[in-house]
Amino acid sequence: MDGGTAEGKSLSLICGALSWLQDFEKKKQEEEARLLAPEGSGQEEKQTLASGGLACPNSRDASGEPDWVTAFVQKKEEQDLVHRLKEEQIRRKKREERLEKIRHNVQLKYAAKRKRSEEDETKRLLQLSKEILSEGAGAAVPEQLDHNEEELILAEYESDEEKKVASGLEEDDDDDLEEEHVTKIYYCSRTHSQLSQFVHEVQKSPFGKDTRLVSLGSRQNLCVNEEVRRLGALQLINDRCTEMQKNKHEKKSDAEVEGKKRRVSRTVCPFYSYEQMQFLRDEVLVEVKDIEQLVTLGKETKACPYYGSRYAIPAAQLVVLPYQMLLHEATRSAAGIILKDQVVIIDEAHNLIDTITCIYSAEVSGSQLCCAHSQLLQYMERYRKRLKAKNLMYIKQILYLLERFVVMLGGNVNQNPSCQVVSQTGTELKSINDFLFQSQIDNINLFKVQRYCEKSLISRKLFGFVERYGNPAPVVKTNKENQKLAGLQNFLMTLQQGSYKEGPLQSPPVEADSDQLRAASPLMHIEGFLSALTNANEDGRVILNRQGTIGQSSLKFLLLNPAVHFAKVVKECRAVIIAGGTMQPVADFREQLLSYAGVDPARIVEFSCGHVIPPENILPIILCSGPSNQQLEFTYQTRDLPQMMDETGRILCNLCNVVPGGVVCFFPSYDYEKQVYAHWEKTGLLTRLATKKKIFQEPKKANQVEQVLAEYAKCIKRCSQAGGQMTGALLLSVVGGKMSEGINFSDDLGRCVIMVGMPYPNIKSPELQEKMTWLDKTMPRSASQAPSRVLIENLCMKAVNQSIGRAIRHQKDYASILLLDHRYARPAILNKLPQWIRERIQVKPAFGSAFAELRKFHRGKSD
């Protein structure tokens, strides 16, 4: 579905979907009531319903069974159905009563709170008495590691085959939390802010009062245990949390082996308590809450919002969640999301194909590989005596994998990665199988290694180990063991300095969190790469990127066929709605995602609605030449010419004279924007521009975007109030950058949007080339163009549509849109613009008439 970009979209999606759900539930209950009608009253009707009309006795049906057998079987099936419906009904009534009680009973809340504070007090006293007791005892145990270090040792590992007989440990806990999933709608969007915006829309809508809605998020967003939150990197938070739960379950089993000499006190999470989480679950279902409200509630009730919200999934009618959680299969099943027969709405889906590709791609650098290898080796040496054979076997396999990966980059895992220079630089692509054979690891079962990493939590233990020994601690006793450790610490220190202070060649780290992860546990990163290698051979490629030193080189897995991962979603759901403000062009969704995922074309319905904005409120113009009649064509060959950059500057100068408020100008890339800016500075054009509009540039760092936007908005507001020769501001932005998505330039913030040239992707990138080759091999060729050519054009036009859609955000808004490049006038390109723009666009061969139109438009509007 493709709707106008303005905000009404989510509201219409909610209302449509929830109305359907209400009708569906009503029908289901009527059907139930009919089937559960007291014996006798609806009997005949039920009989016919079961057999599809009565048959005469003694005849045989098609399968050759005598009729009475068939009738008997049907009777049995029908009784089972009635039995199941009865159970379901009882469950539903129970749930409704429970929630009703909470709605009306404030006492319940306080009782629950008081009970919790009493429990806390008891716990504290118990702990105190334990400590007093233990101080008297416990000096006589040999080579005893203190309990913090005890936690670093891997538990005995059994693979799934050996563990067919599972212990009945957790079952008793989960009984009352296992519920049938009611028919529901899963709504997902890109960012947490878009999701909370959606939740607020629901709260305001007519459905806000009686919809059971639950918001899901990552532990990073929902964890309320400060000690865990402090870890920062998502992977660390996840691992620590899983470990604490493991400890909770182990506590029970440990109680039985009390006799053993080592009793380890292991930390468990105080927020992970079933009673509290059940309470939270019901609170969530009673009243619509967004993520922030959920976290506040979790802190108040001492219950974990991450798990509490998951327990609310079965009974919820609307589940709101980020892309990653729905589209990534492992995350989906971990969260307890069951898609069978449910409805999924994917909003802001213009980048769905890229998103799936990104979620399933993974990259590791040479320095991460070497670092993980040395950490794991140290770990194995330190605890060799304490590790069981199974653990040693898997650790050795992982060490071998790491060693071979470094060999593939042309290095040696035992030497400092930043001192090894790569002999032949460049990029090489391989199929998964070729990569496995050439690195000589095709005899290792990657599925098993991956499962081992997941179950044994090895990367978490390794992180704890490095945290403990990676930073020099003051050494107190000087016995032999400690000298050995001091040496180990020094070694780990040099390693860290070695591999992280890489030469100035390396591009600056993108965001703080990836930096943190690099320092956190390189093995966690590598696990992602290992699991990517378990994709089917034809669906992905491995890219070997050799540059400068081994430390800077990398292995990257690239997913070519997102349909394989999307197919599972489509197969299970009753319906999938893919929605977005600017979905044009739609064809690549149909071809690359849907038909390739085996969706029956009859199942695909396209729906597109016009924009709420009246036609006279926008003025889209394609400009083919500038003020000095220079033809506008920004190809890689021509865009660097001084006359091209001069002409762009002249156009902007003219526009800034007639457009009030804010002008947003999009360039195809950061580099080009920089280049043009420098050129204007040199020629003095920048100073001329600056007399009319204050100039802002889009920052490269994400954390500075807010600030630049705030200054930009402030300046526009100031100018409109002051009146003077400064009429507003000019923002130089980049397509696909921070400003072209999710940020709204409504009203005075964007009265004119300019697109300089056509933002084609970089065709020289090996990843894009591989994707193009793959498309040409696997996709049907359309009449006029190769699929790869279509891909390039679609990527370009999606980016254009996304950027120009930023300016018109509501019904009363108005703006002019200027596309600078004569190539936009080609029919194939024109057709890829959104309909509401296409219907009103004017192609202007010369600048004069375009300028007159613009002046008339903005004058008319400001009057």
C-alpha cells in the first residue's frame, strides 16, 4: 500500500485493521455460541454442519468407508471441537475477569506493592545472616577461585542430541503463562520513535480505550536492572540477562547437589519474578502504554518490562514492534512471536528489501578475528584443568575457524594484525561453498558450532574473563599463580593497544556503539558472521576485503536474496500489509520479495491513495537548464565541471530571493556536497547566498543532527519575526543521509526542496555489482530493460521520493519542488515519481519561465 506521506496513514491503518479484528472476533464468538448451544436445540444444525448435509444409511462414501464409520469419526471430531471451544471460552472468561478486576480494583495494586517490599526486607536480612555465617568458615578449600571467577567457567555442555530427555525444570513455572495466541495484528516500523508515535495515535483513536496493545522492544530499551543496563552494548546486555536467568534455574538444581564441595553464589535478576511479571503483563493489557510508560511501570512494580511485555503477547490484539524483531527469524522465535494466521503490517516499508539484507548480512575485521583468537587461547590455557572435554573440543574448533579466516585475508593469527601488511590489496567475491572449501573449514559443522556458542554463552564468559584480566589490577600477593596472571595481563594489554590503535588509514568509526562492541567482545561479532555462513549457497556471497594491514581488512557476508527470509513471514501469515508513504516504484517489492518468495500473484493487492494536499499547494518543476542556459546533467563525468557547480549556485541564489523561510537542498553524496561547498567558497558565491539565507550543512555524525536542526529552525523563526534582508535558512543535505528520512520539514522549515542531479548508487561497489549479476541471472527480464538496470533506477527514484516527501507533511502545508537534471523528464523516470507529484509536475526547458512560476507561487502563498 502506498499512501501520501502525511501522518494520516498510520491512523487509517489502525482503524481499518482494528475494525476488521472486532468484526472477526464477533463472528468467531457467534459461531462458538452456536456450537456450544445446549444439547438438542442446535443438534440437527450441528450435524449438517459437520457432515455437510446428511447422507442415507448404509451407503459408502468416496473413501470406501461405511457411512456409520464416517459419521462416528465426524461425531468424534465435532466433540473435540466443542471441547476445545469450551476450554478456550473458559480461558477467555478467566482472562477478562482478571483484567476487569485490575481495571476497577486499586487495592490489588497496593497489596502487590506491599508484598514486594516485605519480600525485599526478608531477602536483605537473609543475606546479612549468610554473610556473618560464612565469615567464620571456608578457608580450607584448595585452588578455589573466588565466586566471581567461578562464573567464568563454562558449564558442562551436552549437544541437543544427547539431551533428548530434558529435565522438568522450567515447565512448572511456565504453566500459567502459556496461553493460546488470539488472532492479532503485528505492527512494525523502523525506529522506536516511529513506534511510540503510532502508540500515541492508537491512544487517541476511537479504539484507544478497549484495545489490548503491547509494545515490544530490545533489552537495551526495556531493561530496568541498572547493573545490566550499564553494559551499554546490546549484545552484552542480552548475554548478561540470559546468564542471570540460567543462574535462576540452576539455583533450583544446585539445591539438590548441596553435597558437592563447590557452591557458587550466582547473581540472579531481582526483576525476573513470575508473580511480578504476571502483574505487569495484566497491567499492560488493561491500558495502552508506550515503551517509556512500560519502563516506568517496570521500575515501580519491580518487574521486568522485557519479559513482562512478552508474556502479554498471547492475549494482545495489537503488538507493536521494531522491524528487526519481526523480520529476523531467531529474534522472532526468541520473543515468542507466532505468526500463524496472524495479520502483519509493515509500515515505513520503502526500504524493506535493504533492511532484510542488512539484518542478515555481517562483517568482521582482521583485528577482531585476531583479538578473539588470542582471548580464547588465553581463556583455554587459564581454565584448561577445569574444562570438560566437550568444551575443549568446541573451543579448539572455534580457534581453528578464526585461524583459517585470518589466513583467507592473507595473514597469520599469531602476529599483531596491525603490523602485518597485506600483499595483494583489493576485493574478492566468493560463493559460500567456495569460501568454506578454500578456507578448509568445510569439514566443520557450523550449525553445531553456532548452537554451542548460543547455549554455552561462551562469548559472555570470555568477555568476563577479559574484563577481569584485560585491565591491570593492583597485584597484592606475589605467589606464583599471581605472577603468571600479571604476565597474562600485560600480554592482553599490549594486544588491546596493538589492535585498536590502527593507523590513520582507517575510516573514522561510524557511531559510538559499534566502537563499544568492538572493545566488548570480538567473539560476539564473529558469531553473527558464522551464523550468516549457514545460509544456502546461492543466496549469499562472502566478500574478502583486503586493504592496508590485516587488521583493517575484513570478511563480509552479503545476503543477495532477501526473499528466502521474508517467505517464512508471508507463508505463515493470514495477511501481510506492506505500507509506506513513498513506496513507488512498487515493482521491485513484487518481483524481488513476493513472487520470488513464492507468493501467488492473486494474493497481491496494490492500493495507493492520493495525497491530502490540494493540488494548488505544490509546485513540482523539472528544470533542464540554468540561468546561463547551461544544460543540467549531473553525471559522474560532468558534475565536477566548474560551470556545473556555478550554475547550481546561480539557481540557488535566484531561488533564495523569492522563497521565504527554509530551503532544503539535497546532494547525491557527502563528497559532492563538500566539493560544491568548497567551490562556492572559492568563487565568492557562498557570501552572496549568505546575505539572504543563513547556510547550514548536514552533519555526518548522527548525534549532531538534532542540534543542527534546532539551530536551523530557530534561525527561520527569528527571520520571519524580525523581517529584514535575511529571509530564512538554507540547509545543504545529502540523499540517504540523516535528513532525508524520518525528519519532517513541515511548514516554514521546508518551503522549497531542491534535488541536485540524480542520486544513483555507486555502481563500482562490489556488493552492488554482485547483486546486479544475481538479479540478471535469477529475475525474469522485462520488455525493455535488464533487471539490474531497473534496480539501479529504482534505488535512485526511491531515494528521490523519500527526500522530496519530507517537505509536505499536512493538508495546509505548501512547498515548491525543484528537480535539477534534464534526465528527470524521461518517461521511464517520470513514471517512478509518486502520483500526487507526477500529476502536477511541469517540465521547464529554460530557467526564465520556471523562475516566473516559482515567484508567482510563493507570492500567492505568502499573501
